[in-house]
Amino acid sequence: MALGGLYKRLVVAGDTRTSTAAMKNAVMAGLEIAGAHGFDAGVAPTPTLAMAAADCDAGVMITASHNPPEYNGIKLVNPDGSAFSPAQQGKVEDIVAKGSLSAVNWMDFGESGNYRGAVERHVDRIIADFGGVYDIKVMVDCGCGAASVITPDLLKKMGCGVTHQYCYPRGYFPRATEPTEANLAELIKEVKKNGAALGIAHDGDADRMMAVDDKGNFIPGDKLMAIFANEAGAKDVVTTVDASMAIDECGFNVYRTPVGDNSVSWRLKESGDFGGEPSGSWVFPEISLCPDGIYAAARLVEIASRKRLSELVKDLPEYPLLRGSVPVVADMTVIEKEMEMLNPISVDTMDGIKLNFKDGWLLVRPSGTEPKMRLTAEAHTGKRAKELYETGQDIIKKAAMESVRAR
Ligand code: MG
């Protein structure tokens, strides 16, 4: 209802979760009651919905993205595919929090209907960029999420020999939906067994895409980012503060943002050729400001048809990188004071505290979703990365103890 009061025409889609249809029906009803028109695009990935939003004032996606199947949520996008800005989100949340929702008069109820052809439109847009025939073997794992309705068909249209697993829409996900190496053990096995040129995996709403190379090795996100940026001939690359320093050594102008694909997308709105987050969100601003796992899959297929992915991976710099968390809440000002005593060459406070050293870096930031502190360390040697990581751990624990004492 809040959205329906702010926007007139909205396209609505959802992923494959068991609760998605009920939530979508509720959203559609809210829009109508507020006098807005909702157009139901059915089951579709977030980037597909984002492309359909170009015809409307806003897009509404029912999904919990890469989170477990019992979760659900709402993502809001602008006609250019970018996520709602904090100001836009604030406006909606404010109306909900204040309960200042009002139904329109019976004569002014919105008229809802279907949005037809969202998937076809997305496919056509991608095919327009990749017109050739890409006769390579691809193994696809959609984890039964929203990509099931698009990625296998798209790649077949591109001429690929597609073998797939978990590419039917189903709300009981057969594997954990976040496309991490640990969650993709079956895909890795199948790529090796089938001798595929690559393996493609998505999360629940397919704004993310991760991949396995021709040798059956999971490609770390930091390397996939460099491959995309290199092959696109990108000059200006946007990524998050926690991405590997390897990207800085690939010859790009690198612009860092706070953690989160939204931040990357908002930065690309200003300028930049390509952006991404090592967790698997890739933004190609020429197609959309929404991270597009489907477009990324097509682009990687095009790359793999020319070069062996394992060869591309081999040529990229790689440094020992440790990511983890400490399950405590601590005062960031205390942490900052302690961290600055470590004599870094520079300190970055864009998102948490990042210390840069000549041979590595250390980042400490409070989790946005859980009561814990996240910690990332990377260095030229494994020994130094471990040392930085452990120093960070100690500082967090000490600060947490101090906050307990202060209370
Ligand atoms: Mg997602």
C-alpha cells in the first residue's frame, strides 16, 4: 500500500519459494487498494524483473535472494534497474512505520493484470549482444531458483550443449542457494564428469552467478571479476571495500564502495564500465544497473568459447585472503583506536575500518544482518594474512570485553 501511494504503475515478480505466491498476492492487493496498477510478471529472476521495470515506475521482486528457503523478502528497483536508494527505501519504510496507509475510494482502485513476455524480453536483449553460435558444453545449476525459467533456454538458444541439474522451479531447494564453492560440490563433479567447458550456478533470484572452469575448479569471485573486466576491456571498475587487492594489479582504475551490490550499482550510476562483488554479483551498466546473473552467464559462455577458463584463471594474481567473523558486538570507536596503533599506511572508514599496509590489509566491520563483527585480511604471504587476521580477532575480542565492562 505504501508503494502504491508513491508509484502508479509497478511490475511485480517473484522467485520460486513456497511463500512467494502468497506474498505476491498480498503485494498486488496492497497496490490496488492504494490506487496503483500492478503487473504480474510471474516467476522471474530479479534482473529479468529489473528489465521489465523500464516500462513502469518501479519494480517489486519477492525474494530472499541467496538466503535459505524459509526466508522471504521484497526488493525494490527503479526503471534503470538500480535498487531503491536509502532515501527511497526510507520513504516507504516511514509510511509503513507510521501506519499512514490509506485506501482509495472504490472508484479509484488500481487495475492489475499480467506482464507478459518479461523472460522473452530479457533473453532477446541478451541475444542481441551475443548473436553467434557458441557450440560448447555447459553445465547449469539453478538450485531450483528463478533462473530455472531462463538460463538453460537462453544458453540452448546461443547454441550451447546444455546439461542441467536443479533447473525446475521448486521452493524446497535441493542445495543451499548461495553459490559458494561448498554448496556447488555436485556441479563441480558434473562439470568434470561431462567434460564441460564451464559450469554456471545461480542463487535463488539469479542476480548472482558463479562458475566452475573446464578443469572442474570453482572460480573464486575475485578472479571471475577480473576475467569479466579484462574481457570487457573495462577501464573503470567498481567493487567493494572487501574485494581482493588482486583487482588493483590488473591495470584498471578501481573504485571501492561499501559492501553490498547496491552500493556498486549506485556508484556505477555515476560512472564506470563494469562493477561487481566477489560473492557473485556482476553489474554491466550497458544492459542494466541491476546485477545480472543471466547476462553474466551468457558473457562467460562467450569468453569460454574463445579461451579456456582454467588458463585465464591461471594468469591472474592471487593472494592469501581470510574471511570470517567474531560472534560479538563491539564498539567501533574502541576498535578504531586500537587498529590505528598498528601503523597502517592509510585508513579507510567507508564501511567499518580498513587498514592498508604495504604488504596487505585488514578490514573489520559490524555485520549488517547479524550480531557479529566481520573480519577480512589479505596479504602477500599466508603468514602475514594470518597475522593480520589474528590481530583483528584479538582487537575485536578486547573491544567486546571493554563494552561489556562499560555496561
Ligand atoms: Mg540474489
